[in-house]
Amino acid sequence: MFAEKEKNILIVGAGMAGKILAKDIRKNHKELHLIGFVDDKITAPQQLLLGKIDDIATIVTIYKIDEITIAIPSADGALIRRIILCNLKNHIPIKIVPRNQRIVSTSIVRYDEVNNLQSEDFLGRPFIGKNVDRLMSFYEGKTVFVTGGAGSIGSEIVRQLIDLKVKKVIVYDNSEYLIFLLEQQLKERGIRDRCELIVGNILHRNKLNALFAHIKPEIVFHAAAYKHVHLMQDNIDEAVYNNVIGTKRIIETAVKNDVKLFTFISTDKVVHPTSIMGATKKMCEYYIQCQGAKGTKFKIVRFGNVINSNGSALPLFERQMALHGYVTVTHKNMKRFFMSIREASQLVIESTAQGTSNSIYILNMGELINIYEVATCLIRSKNLIPKKDIKIQISGLRKGEKMIEELYTGSEQVQIRKTRTERIFILKNRDHCPVDIEAAIIELEILVKQAADQNALWQYMKNIFPSIKR
């Protein structure tokens, strides 16, 4: 019987993690043959340093490489995309060492821990350990209410809050299915008893008042919203009713029941809103800003696209690849901000614990990333070749979509200030609301309830936000 052929390994990164990985391969993996390293910055032993990252495509051919392993725990998404884009025309698997807190801090990694590339690897930023002691001292023993708490962002906020030793988290969500899935995940982690799971709608005022009076939450995270831009363009009544009226109801309930702190999760689409969804969230920001000196302190947190959140581009691309052998990109030059669910949730929790109240916090989303490049990297991360194994189709912009996202207006930009957390900014002065926001919301609720006339609602919103498009 023939012996199995050794697998030729090329390590990207000749730093401490790469050297420890190489040592583990030599000692514990006789089926692997380490060919050498590539690195732009660090000098490895001369006979093992084969070149720089841009040389990989040539090196894999000369040395008959069977696998490329990235061993740079601190690498950001831009560097990993660069490595992928250097290897678009071959089928050689690209793997990566874990980039968790332990490995980032110690560089100790074994080959058994090496994983296939995930989208968060080439889009996300390096892991930064949160100040657990400070956050725990803020949240420990508190009761927290999370609307939309079974969604992608809400459920991650719930999990992180449990790790911060809150007394209890009340998860409030209108999706029975998502509540069920979250319950299973909590059971698997052995923390089901730390949560109360409630199926309910934020428009249900009497239910909310009864719950708050009984539970007495100290902090509310309001994550519940309709968020799909193109769907809300055609369902203006539901966008207004859920996003605006629903937010008003939950705020009124929080104020009435003396909730100490209320955090509203907003979106970058409130900046010069071109969509109904963005306009509804901007109205919520205006409404929160007019609350004045009440017992409840309010915070607004804005951020852009979250990698692999429900309905985001990455899950759609993966589904298209699996079912149809192509991905659709709306425009070759479209750019978006991306952030991992874990990082976004962490920064929402961190923003809430910041000292300044009644403020808008803007998460530093990093660089704008080209969506076409994202699709290309995703295809290659599956060990497929873009345009050959998987086609990339251009579909054109959809209703309400922007070519390039913004996180703040020009007038807001000069008011941005740093906080003690480098990935969180604070907006000192906000845009002036062009209407009496409380009166506008009352009129919108009447319009929604009377006939849900989409044209009348559209015109009303257009009068407030001239930037929105049909």
C-alpha cells in the first residue's frame, strides 16, 4: 500500500505565530511538509523565506504548494483580501489560524486549530479585547430588556450581556421562530435560566406597560426594526408603523416606568436618507433628541452593514452560489462598511456604558469596502475561481440604495469627537429637526391607521426628507 503524499504547506506570516505553527507542523504532523514562509515585513531564516505576499502566485506554482495557511493573528480584513486576490486563478485552499483573544495575545497556535477562511476573516478587523472588568462593574446585577432580542444583533447583545453577569435579560421579539432558535442556543450553553423569552410586538402598548411594571428593567436596548431597504420602499405603512410608532411606544413605556438608560440602535442610512427605512430611523433619532430632561437617559448608536446579519449580502451570496452558481452584485463600484456581529454588539454595549448621555455614538466602521471585491473574495474563500467556477452578475441599483454609504453628514463631521474607545466616536451637535417631530408622528399614525395610503405616506415623508427617492 502506497504512503499518502505529503501535503506542501506555505505559511503567510513569519512572525511569532508563524514560527510556532511551523514548529508544531514539524513535530506533530508528519503528513505535512513545510515549504517556507512569505512575509512583507519580517525576516525569516534565509532558506525558508521565499518572498513577499505579492509573490505567492508564482511561489505556489514553483513549489507545488497544496495549502496556503495565514498565520497573522493581528491581520485586518484588507491584508487578508490582498492575499486572496493574489490567488484568484488557482484552486489551492487558503486557511487561517484563529484570531481570538488568546491567540492574538500569545501567538501560540497549533495546526489542528487552523480553519477554513470565513467572511469575517477578510472583512472584519482584528479582535480587540474589551475592558471586561469595567463593563462588568457597569452591567453586573442589572435587569436588561432587549427588543428584537432574537435577531442577529439583538441575540448577540443578549449573549454578551449574560457574560457580563447581568441579573437577567428579557428578550422581546415578534418572531416566534427566532425566539425558539435562541432558546435552543441558550440551552446548549447552559444559560437558558438567565433569560426570559417573550414573544411580543413593540406596538402592543398595554403588554409593554404590564411587562415593564412587573420586571422593572434598568436598561433597554431597542434593536427591533424593519430594516430591508427595498422592501420598506413598497411597504411604507409598515415601515412607519413599526419603526417610528413602535419606537415611540417603547420610549413612552420606558419613561413611564423610570427606566434609567435607553439605547436606540440606529443605522448609517439616516445620513441624507434616500430610503424610507433610513427616513424612519432618522425620525426616531429626532424623537429621542426631543425628549429633554427626563429621568430616562437616552443614547443612539449608529453603524453600517454587519457581516452575516440576517438578510445581509454575504448569506445571499452564499445561497446564490450553492443554488445557482453565480452571485449578483448591484454595481461594480458600490462600496459598503462592514463589521462583524460580535464587534458591533460589543461596541453597542460599550457605547451604552460610556458616561455621556443623550448623545449619538457612531461606530468607527473602518474602511469602505468594494462589494464586487467582497463577492470575489467570498468565491475564492470557498476554493472556487471567480468568473470561472462562479459567475458574478451585475443587477443594477435597487430602490433607495446608495452607491457609497455615509455615517454622518458634512455638518456633523466637524462635530465628531473621539471617546476612550478608539472604535467609538461621539457626535457633539446633531442636525436640527425640520418639523415638530411629535406632531409629525401623530399625523403619520393617523395616516397609517386611516387607509395606509402609500402615496399619501410617501408624500408626507418626502416633505420632511427631500433626499428620499422612490
